[in-house]
Amino acid sequence: MSSRLMLLLGFTALLAPGAEVTKAKAPPPPAPPAEEEDQADPMLASGSPMYPWTDNQRRVVHHWFLPGATSLPEGDWYYRISHVARDGYDREPRTNLFGLDDNVKMGLTLGWSPIKAVTVTVQRINGRDLAVEDVDGGKVQYDTFDVLAKFQLLDQRGVRGWRKGPCDLSLIAGQSLMFRNHGNGDGSLNLGVIAERDVMEDRLRLGVGLVRAGLSAYDGAIGHGAGDKLMPDEQDYLSAQGAPYQPAELATMSIPLTARLAIAEHWCLLGEAIIPVQGWKTEGGPSLATGFAYNTNTHEFAFILTNTANAAFNSVITGGSKVGSLPFFAFSITAYL
């Protein structure tokens, strides 16, 4: 058979009905994107029992007065806005809303956790006029910036601290920087240790500690308690003017106490006291605060009655007005992000 005939028969067979024709295969569809693996909740992974209020009780980085024993999760941050009146809430109620209209201490705090068990915070609190020589006829004023680092050594659940222990235990170190609009400011080296523990199925959280400010402060409120604690150069200025004054001790050491009682998943009652035990104090008793807080997944809203209008680290530890009175209304908004 000739080669031409063989080629003709092969071509005819390809065109015959039912013959299979090879087709180019389409590329396979793209694979669906891989789903991210669910991250295990560290609290659940710790094996400790959880209750509806557990997270809200344990996540408090800062109480009304001072930092708590808990650090932020690594990489997280938070902010806190606080207001406390320097007028009593019952003074001129028709024109001064709970004392918050005219004379207020306002605080803004930002905190961040760069690594596990470490939280760094910066808090700014408005200050007062100082009794020193005016500059160009203007008043010399100061604001306080608390710059603090918290190191959580122990964690009751073994989640955020460096080690698991019987309680949450943290060391605090930093400074209160009292910046002025004119001239040089002052600084206070602040140190502290705070321990907190959950009891009663996490419904009650108790805390105790020891704190010290190398240069404590106190800004007097309107009609309540002690007057301003004079800074060293204020004492020198008044002495040069012949004004009588009582020299003030520089430092203060105090014992802070805290309690949070969960009454429901989102609601809790608050109580705090700071008892000065050494150095300068107001002689009016400890700093006291009580109130309640409402918690959401990301925020806490706290409403407080207190006997001191101070808010900086080195000023809340010096005490308040008389123990039997809580004349100042305060509130704070904290966001955990």
C-alpha cells in the first residue's frame, strides 16, 4: 500500500463519527484561599474555669487612682479619659453639673504592650498655678505627665505574666514629670508593687500594694481638705517674701487597696483606698473612691465618688479630705483595643 493511501485512510478515520478528538485541557480552578486558623483563647487554654464576668474583672490595667496588677496582651493598646470635679457635686447644682463645669482635673492616658508582660503608659493631668514669681506678668503653671512601665511578674492563670503564681503581681517604675509653661519643671521618681487575686469564682477581685513618689504633690480642692502642697521653689519664693509656711517633706509612701465586685456580667461595684504611711500627707485621711462600672466587650464606663480631686500618680498617694465625706464626682471611659 502506498504511503499516500495510508495517510488518506488515517485522515478519514479521524473524521469518522464517534471518533475521539483530543482537546486541550483547561487549567484547574484556583484553590480557595486557606482559612486562618482560629486562635485559641489564652484564658481558656490556661485550663482555669471561666465565668461571664471573668474577662471584665481581670482586664483592668488602671483603676481609678493607680495602675492595676494586670498587663495588656502583647501588641494591644488602650486609652483612658477621666474627669474629676474640684467642686463638690452639691455646690450650685442648678448651674454647675455635679461640680464638673468650672474646676475639673482631666486626664488622658495611652498605654501599649510592646512585649509580653510589659505595659508602658503615658498619662497627662492638668495642674495649677504655682506660687512663684510671675514671668512677664503671666502666671507660672504646670501640668503632670506620668510615664510608667509595668512589669507583670506573676499571673494567676499563667497567661500574661512571666510565670504562673498564686496572684497577679506587677512592678511599676517611672516618673511624674511636672512641666511648666515658664522655667524648669520638677520630676518625681515613682516606684510600686501591686498584687491582685480573684476569689469567689472570679466575682471578687482584691488588690494590695506599696507605692512611693520621690516628690509627691497635692492640689487642693475648693472648700474641702488641705491646700496645695508647695513645690520646693514655691517654698523658697514665699520664704523670700517673708510669708509663713510649713516646710513640706518631699516624698510619700502609701499602701493602695482595691476591690471589684461583679454583680452581673457587665456590671461591677468599685472601691479603692490609698493610705499614706510615710512622708507628706494631707492629714485628712486616705484617698478614697467608690462607685460602679459598666463593661462592654471593648470599653469600661466608670462613675465615681471620691474625697480627692487629684489624679496623677504622685498626688493621689498623699491622701484626701476627711474620711466621712466623698464630695467629688468623677467618671472615666476606658477603651481596650
